[in-house]
Amino acid sequence: MTRAEFAARLKNACAAVTAAEAELTEIDSKFGDADHGLTMAKIAGAISEAVDAAEGGIQSMLDDAAMAVMTLNGGRGGPPADAPPA
């Protein structure tokens, strides 16, 4: 698989997660705090942006995507636990 093919697959997966944000939130609202869709969409956006900006091979692209996710809100994809409800 080429770098371009792998990047396209990652971006397609990110688009699918982003498109499912409302459904993921609805499911999470029944069992949790209804932030799963938002969290996953933020993570998907960070990965997609990192893939677009990445230079180098697949490993470099994955390293950039991992760093982008780890730096969301200090390592969290969602709001801090002590954040007031939206």
C-alpha cells in the first residue's frame, strides 16, 4: 500500500466518524455523558488535519497523527472532567 492510499483510507475513516457524530452522541446519552460523538469528531478532525500536513512516509504520518491526538486538551479528546455541562 502506498502512502497516498493509506492517507486516503485514514481520511475516509475520519470522515465516517465525523458523519456519525450525532449518532455516537445519542448512544452515549443513554449510558454516559453524551460527549462521545464530540470527542470522536475532534479526534477524527485532528487526525485528518495531521494527515494533510504530514511530510514523509507512512510512519511519519502516523507519528504526526498520534501527536495531534495526544495534544488535544492536554491529551484528552474531550472536555476536562470538571468542565460544566454544555
